[in-house]
Amino acid sequence: MYLKNQENCYHLKKQTRAHSIMKDNTPDPTTLIKRIDLTTPLIGFYDAPDPEPFKPLVRPKQRDCVFSFYKNWLKGDTLHLTRDQYGCGGAGHWMWGIRPRSRKEFIKFLVDDEGLKASHELMEKWIDSTKPYKAKHAHLFLGPYRKDLWEYTKTITFYVNPDQLSTLMIGAQYHSAPNDPSPVIAPFGSGCSELQPFENVETPQAAIGATDIAMRHHLPSDILAFTVTKPMFRRLCELDEHSFLFKPFLLRLKRERDFPETAEE
């Protein structure tokens, strides 16, 4: 019995150390947030088995756009989505693979009613070339970034003004070689599809989002989204004093924008 208890204690300590190492290795965005003067919270897209760690939660009603919860995110709430309660049809399709109308009706709606492509044929080709997100668990979440939930994080989104967007785009390019996958993309699609538009989430990549005019009214007019994979998030968080974050171009921009607290850095 003593040996068995000792063995259990050893495995518990081993698991605790492993968990500690994982937490300590999680990217810390504190410096990045300060250097770009970001005041909006980072928003994570999570795929997880249990809603409990994500509380406080809000749930969408039928046809609610996920971006109608932007103000909830600012208050610290997390949007909880399931196959049975996902809000609008776009979120149902892009996050769960649910198509509330036939393919023909879907194409007709996007082309004839909304005028988003020049022809049915072009829209059909676009639909065939894009794939909805495949959820691993029964719960998806959109809400404030949490370091302690890193393992369930799929993407992280910065909600930024044009100056901050420019800065993050340079950050995404910082380690990129000409033959690497494009570090920044700007895909066509619904706002919710732009929250996870990457073919491979293990690639350091970013996407300019919130460009869907159907959801723009939920955001301030000067705010766009900059969504990144976890590898790209790590790169951005590791930008140091040798990078442009601490160099004259950005400091001059801050002075012109009247950020007195950074004017003498």
C-alpha cells in the first residue's frame, strides 16, 4: 500500500510539473499589448469539452450574429456555441457544417439576394474551395483570451484600429522568408468564417478579418480584426527590443497620435 501511494504521488507530481511547464511556456502578450497601445481584449476561439472554465457565458438566440456579442466580450463574457444553439445560419455552416438551406438556395441567396459574387458559377466554385471548421468537441467558444485554456485555443483575434493593424502586419512579416506561406491573408467570407480561415493552424499565419459588411455594424467603424494561429501568436509575443516595436518609426507614429506616455521611450 505504501509503495502504491508513493507511486501515485510520483505520477501526480510528474503531471503537476508537466502542467506547470506548459503554463510557463504559454506566450505572454503583455509587452505586445503595451507597445501597440491595445485597449480591446484579445478574443480566443476555443474548441473544448467543458463549458465550466469559460464562465461567465452568454448563449445566442436563433439568427444572432456572433459579432452582436462584441460588447459582451468587452465586459468579459464568453459566447457559447453548440450544434443546437449557434445563432445565425452563417455560424451554423462555418462552425458546425450545418447548411440550413439547400445548396441551390444558398448560392441564390448569396448571389441574387446579396450580390456577393458575379455569377452562380463563381460562388459555387468558392463554396467548393472552402471547408467549414470541424469541431473536435461539443462546445465552441468565443471570448476573452485565457492563458490557462491554451490547449483548447484555436485562434486569437486582435480587434484593432488601422495603426495597430499596420503594426501587427509588420510583426507577422518579421520572421517570414519570401518562400514561406503568406504570413498575412485576407480571405473572402463571412465574418465568423474569418475567425478560423487557415488551412493549417500549425502554420504561423494571420488573417485580416471583420471585412464582411453584413456584420460590420456590430463593431466600431474604425475597428478590424487581425486573427492569428497559435504559432503566429507566439512569434508576435516574442518580439523584443531589437524589433520595430521599440524603434523610431513606431515611436514617431505614437507621438503623432498623441500617446504622451510613450513619447520619450
